[in-house]
Amino acid sequence: MSRPARYGAGGVDRGLFECVINVSEGRDQERISALAAAGGRWVLDVHSDPDHHRSVITLAGPAGELVEAARSVARATVALVDLGTHAGAHPRLGALDVVPWVALGGWPVRNGGGAGEAEARALRDDFARWAARELGLPCFLYGPERTLPALRRTAWSTLGPDTGPGRPHPTAGAAAVGVRPVLVAYNLWLADPDLGTGRRIAAELRGPGLRTLGLRVGAGVQVSCNLTDPWRVGPADVYDAVGARAPIARAELVGLLPRSVLEAAPRRRWGELGIGPSDTIEARLEQAGLDGGRFAAGTG
């Protein structure tokens, strides 16, 4: 098995990185468990949704070990998930749908990855080349070149893959491999499941720091949100903006959030917002024995 390249003076293993793999499987629990097991001790969280038919597997750690874990999850996904039999609410390009690399910016997780952002981009590029070579998987890159929404709009029409074959993998489709800052995925379910209302709210709120979709998910309707600058636009801000337009049935965090983003929201509202101390990146790293002492950026 090839080892990941070392990037930058001193090597990326000194920093702490996250890889948040989105796979197109959210119903078969045995299969989901196998995908998560492939990531080993570097898996901090698994969030599955049967209506979206999607699972979000959050991995984090020092770069060398994290790369190997992400490759293992990718191999398992291509082997186990057939996009030809897939139907779900969430947009998708492939079985291994989205693979973003994130510099966590030291300990505790902070806004901006500093020098780690360039290293995260190198990890992205290395993974895309590996997936093309070893898995025969076309990979589209996002980050500085283009946003993920722009990639989804243009892939296979005006945009060809950056690495790999010029046609989709027969069972796994293609992958969007990116580099991005920390974001928070957050869904708000409307009390009145009217899709028109959900789409209208999503369109009104979409803007800098916030990406939104109005989706029908099963019998319900949600405003699905990516908080792309969660230190500026946090869960409480989004909850209140949606709640001012329609009653909310419940809130749902997808994956994890930084501790400082949690603590920026009033403690008394954590239950209402669907967030809590055990949902932070830092808490899961501590639980896994990957706290900031060894892996904080700039320490050896």
C-alpha cells in the first residue's frame, strides 16, 4: 500500500485535519457499519438519513493516518455501494459522493486553518489522484477553483473530471473531492410540511456564510443548511431566521461543530437548537484520545 506524500516544511502530520465523507447509503445498517468500520479509530461520527439515502462519516486526525483511513472508506464504498440502485432526496454525483478535506486550525478548533489550508489542498489533490488511479473513479475538484454547488450544476455537462476516466464509474459514478474551511451542516424541519414554503425560505436566506435548499424528505419538509462561516452565521441565527418565517418542528445537526460555535449560542437554547457538548469536534477528538496536546498545529 502506498503511503501518502508529505507536504510542506516539517510535514502535515504536525497539524490536525478532518475528512467528512458523504456516501450515498443511508438505509442498510449493515453496509453503513462496514463503511464506518473501514475508517477505524479515526471515525468521530456517523450520521445516516434513510430519506436522503446518505451517510456522513466524519474522520479526523493527523494527516498520515487520516489519509489511510479515508482511502479505506473509499475502497469500501466503491465495493459496497451501487449507484444504479440508489434513490434518495439528496443531490449526488456518485457513491463516494463528496470528500472534503479540512484544516482544523489548531486546538481548540478555530476560524481559519492558516498554513494548514495549503496542506489540506495538497491532501485533496493527492486523494483525487489516488482515487482515479486505484479505484478508476472520476474526481471533480472543488475549493478555490469552484464551489460545490457550481460543480454539481456543471459536472458532466460543461465540466469534465479533473482526474480519472472521462466517463462515470459503472457502479460508483464520480466523486467531488474538495478543500474547504470548517462548516456546520444543519437541518430545520418545518411544522407545516409545505415544500413551496421550504423552498421560499431557503431562497430568502441563501447568501454569504449560508447555503440552503428546501427539500421534501419523506413526509416532511426541511430547510437544509450549510453554515459555511459558522462563527459569523451560527445555528441560533439560522434557527431564528427560519422560525421568523414558519413554525419549526425540530432542528437537526448533521455531523459535528466546533466547541466555540456551540458556546456562542445561549446554553439555555442548546436543546431547542439540537446541539450540545457531546456534538463538538473537540469532544469527539478527546473521546478518541486525539486531543490537542500531540496534534495541535506547530507542535511535534
